[in-house]
Amino acid sequence: MADFTTPASHASSVQDGTFPVNAAIVLALAALADWLFYGHGIGISAAIFAVAVACGSLLANLATLNRKQAPPAGALLLGALVPAVEEFNVASLTFMVLALGIGLLLTTERDRHGLGEQAAVLCDLYLVGPLRFFRDAIAAFNLPALKTGFVVWFIPIVLGGIFVFLLVSANPLLEKWISLLNPGNTASYVSLGRVLFWTVALSIVWPFIHVRWSSKRETPAGLAEAAALAQGIPSSQNDFFGVATILRSLILFNLLFAVQSVLDVAYLWGNATLPADISYASYAHRGAYPLIVTALLAAGFVLAAMRPGGPAEQSRVIRPLVYLWVTQNVLLVLSSILRLDLYVQIYLLTWWRVAAFIWMVLVALGLVLIVARIVLNRSNDWLIRANLTTLTATLYVCSLVNFAAIIADYNVGHSREAAGKGVWIDMNYLFSLGPQALPAIDRAVALRGFDPALVSRRGSLVEQQRREVASWRSWGFRSWRLQRFLGAQQKSSTTG
């Protein structure tokens, strides 16, 4: 596993001659990230930055590089960059991040051969690795007082700041209250957003440059830390990501999330009256996606904090706080689903909004499974299998659902033409859904009245459907049902 503990050997490694070089590389990459991303849209810049991170990692770890694995790692990264060059989206970003991690593992770690070990190392790299930047920065200054005192607040403050940023971006009421604080001209001198951007950039890049893989040890890290606590021996991990840090984090996070939960219960679920300058639609719509990001970060923190065998997992104080926080996160996900539903009622359905509904349900189930793992004292392997089973079952059910027909039927039935409210039917989008949308298109044409252009486009879809079912090799039950519908419709119009 990646070394996110702080043994004495690591403390000295922070002070060795490579640390200033690594720090310079990380600062250069953070400056590049600022130039590429801050205030700009993301596209080919993501691929450029990924290549820069790979080159920086290669330069910083040249002495310990596994040169035989460098060519396949480079080929893997180049292959993963192709989707990002085509279009930057969640899928292409996932491929880039995975390729960087796997390439780092191939070129710098020789002891991990099992798939389970490699997956655990990558999980630590992505979930806990960014937090090493703050610990190593403190260790570089060698300030014992800071290590034993303020360091326990690093994770609560940093993650708390990120959560505040996400919650405020999701809630116009919180944004208004913060604006009423009137911080004066401070913002003209220091941009909080840019400081946060640099902090995140430095922490994300750091584990790829200052690589530290732990050696295999017979004594689990959690048992060693528990022994240190029992003997009263302070350690950097006990301060940085131990019981004290986790306890402070959970107390702070529960208080922050309670504010959002109370506001959602009052205004979203209870329909309380909002201030005159904040519309109900803006309150409902803005929080749908930022709150899901918040829940995912919360899940990552819980997994890192409540690792099997760790002292925090056995704490009678921390466990209830974890349960409370996960409950609040599930409430946030349910609020996000309600927000998206309210938005869809006005602006109708799309493929992406359907996918967002499914993704939100999976996030909620994932949070519940995390609690189940803690309560049942299961391993992370059990959690991975449970989540993969849930994902597989969801994908299987989705493969049986005719989403094109559902989206088309919903959009026509809830349009302004049919219901007298909402938005007008987007005929272009209906036609883009393909032949399965033909029944709904017929209803939309009837609502709009005869239009030769629409009738002509409908005929093109009918012809496309006929071509698709012309051969028995392309037969499908869904297409067969649609063909029967079209046949019955044509027969009815002929006899009529």
C-alpha cells in the first residue's frame, strides 16, 4: 500500500536532497494548472496537464524508475489521452486519472503483483495521497509544536473549506448570507477561489511527484497505531489522520452539513417561504450536482477514516458521528434527487438527466453499504464486491428499459402543449431519440397540428425502423414491438 503513515524513515526522506527538487516540480505543475484551468474551460488542456504530470513524475523519480515498465506505461497513458483529445468529459477524465495512477504503479513499485494489492495501492493514492502534501509540508519545516498541535486541524480545515465551498455553490440562501458579512476589500487583494485552487492542485500533484510506497509489513498499520495510542506514544499519523483528527473532522463536518440539512428540510421538503430575491426554482436547481460531489468526497473520507483494523473504527465516540454524517449525506443525495425532479418537471427529461437520477441512487446505496461494512465489521473487499454487485444489477435492469420511449413520452405528456405549463416540446430532441420515440412523436404532431416538415421527418424515422428490422439478423424484441405498433397504426389509418 502507499505509504501514508509517517515513520521516522519518512520524516528523514522529507528532509533529503530530493525534496527541494520535488517541491519545485510540484510548484511548476501547479502554476501550469493555474494557467491552463483557472477561469477557463477544460478541453485539450487536460491532456496537456496529464502529460506534464507524467513527465514531472518521470523526472522526479528517475533514480528509482523501472525502465522496463516505462514504455508500456507511456503507451497506456497515450491511449488513455485519446478520449480526452476527442472530448473532455467524465469518462475521459476517469481514463486519464486511472492511466496516471497505473503508470506510476508500473514504473515505481516492484512489489505489488496481486490485483487486490494493486487496487488497494491505487485507492490509497487517490483518496489519501493528496493529504500527504500537508503532512510533508509541515515535516519539511521540522516544527514539533506545529506537528503536535495545529496539524490535527489540517484535514478538518482543508476539507471543511472544500465542503463550505460546495455547499455555498449549491445553496443560494447560504451564498446570500455570506455576502451579507461584507468582507470589505479583502477579496481585491486575495482571491479565496485561487488560493483554494492552488491548494487542491498542489495536493493532487504531490503524490505523483514525491512517491512513497510503503513496504509490506506483517503488523497491520491499524494495530500499530492502536498500540501507540495505548502506550501514550504520539505519532505523526495519530496527529495527522488519527483519532484526534478524525474526531475533530466529524464534529466540524456534521455541524456544516446540519446547516444544509436544516435548510433543505425547511425550504425544499417543507416548502417554507424563501426570501423575495431567491426563487424556488433557483434554490432547487443549483444544488443538484454540487451536493453529489459533496457526498462522494464524504464517502471517500469515511473509507479512509474508518479503515478496517484502524483505531477510529473501534471508537465509541467516532462511530455514532460517522453514522450521523452518513445519514446527513444520504439526506443530501435524496435532496439532490428531489431538486433534479423539480427541475425536470419544468425543463423535461434528457438522457443526461436520467443518467443523473440513476447515478444519485447508486451514490445513496454506496453510502448505505459503507455503513453496513462498518456495522457488520466487513472488509473493504466485501464493500467493493457489494458495490460491483449493485452496479451490475443496475446496469442489467437499465439494459431492459426503453429509455428513449420513456423520455419521449414524459416530455410530450409534461410539455406546455399537453399540460399547459412547463416548456414547449423540443421536436428536434424528440427526433434525435430515434425510432423508439415514434409513438410520442405522433402524439406531439397531433398536439401541434399538421406540419408537413414534421410529417416528413417522421417518415424518415419510420423508414429507418423498417431498414433496421428488414433482416432477421437485426431482429430485437423491442424493435418487433415497435413494428407491431406501427403496423397496427397504418392498418387503422387505412380502414379509417
